[in-house]
Amino acid sequence: MPYKILADIVVLIHFLWIVFLIFGAFPGVRHRAIKIFHILGLLFAFAFQIFDWYCPLTHLEVWLREKHSPNLAYTGSFIIHYMEKVIYIEVSRYTIMILTVLICGFNVWFYMKRKR
């Protein structure tokens, strides 16, 4: 049971990380530390797309779910189920790359706009 709960927590953290990468420029313009962390996170996400790597949070969640029960089908809460659908959307690698570039481009534009 603790592995399942930990896996669900990892999914929640993963979801919050994605939200931060999308909207992190808004608090980043006022706080230098958030801005630096946000830009590094965007570079991190971009590198994962370029080199076709999986996020370490994905590996951790899969490992925790396997430790819970390798043969068990999904039986989690509906909130976690739908969050997983958003995080692990089934689209092509090309589409995810385009979305990553657009998000990075928007954030660069937002930072540059706010700097002027």
C-alpha cells in the first residue's frame, strides 16, 4: 500500500512540475530565484525532448507501481487517474516537441517583454 500512495504522490508532483513549467514565468518576473529555477526547468524539459529521454519522475512512478504490484491493473482514485491522463497524454513525440518549443518560446518572450 505505501508504494501505491507514493506513486500517486509522484504523479501529483509531476503534474505540479508541468504546471510550473507552463506558468512559472508569472511569478518568475518578480522573484529572481524562481526565474532561475524556472529557466533551468525549461532547459531540462527541452533537453529531455531533444534526446528522447524519460523524466526521472516517470521512472520513479513506474518503479513504485511495479513494487506495489506488477500485475495489478489501475485501481487508483479518479483524481490521480485523470491527472495521469493529462501528464501522460498519448500524442506523437513530434507534437510534444512542438508544444515544448512553444512553451519555452512563450516563457522567453514573457521574460523579455517584462524586462523592457
